[in-house]
Amino acid sequence: MTFQAVKCDECGRVQGEANHWLKMAVYLRNSVALIVALGSVDENRRLFEEQEDYTIADVIEIHDLCGQGCAVKHIAKLLGWNLPAES
């Protein structure tokens, strides 16, 4: 059995034993974030695919995030929001 570490896609922290991490599904079309969804990836996919007039994204990426702070920063970057400089 090999150990596979999970790294935060925002800060690079390696997941330890405590599991307060979030999984985020990022739906991309033409390399642009179309939808950002937290929670069960399978449930989110079913929800979006049930919409008859909705064309699902080209690519669905799963991002691992170590907590709420990194989740908010990551969403802001995906949506192109301007973030204040860190001191």
C-alpha cells in the first residue's frame, strides 16, 4: 500500500490526519470557470445534468482545499475577483 498525499490547491499544504478539507468541483468551458460547487461532486453533477436547457461544462476539475480561508481565496481567483494584498 502506498501513501498518496493530498495537497491544498490554494496554499499547497499537505493534508494531515485531521480532515476539515473541502472538495470543490470546478466546471470549465473553454478553460473558463463556469460553475464552482462545494459538496458532493456526484450530487452536484446530477443537479446540473438534470437541467434540460443547460449545457454542462467541457471539463470538471476536482480541487482539494484545506479550509474555509483557502476555499474563499480559491473561489475568488477562479471568478477573477480582485483580492487585497496580503501583509
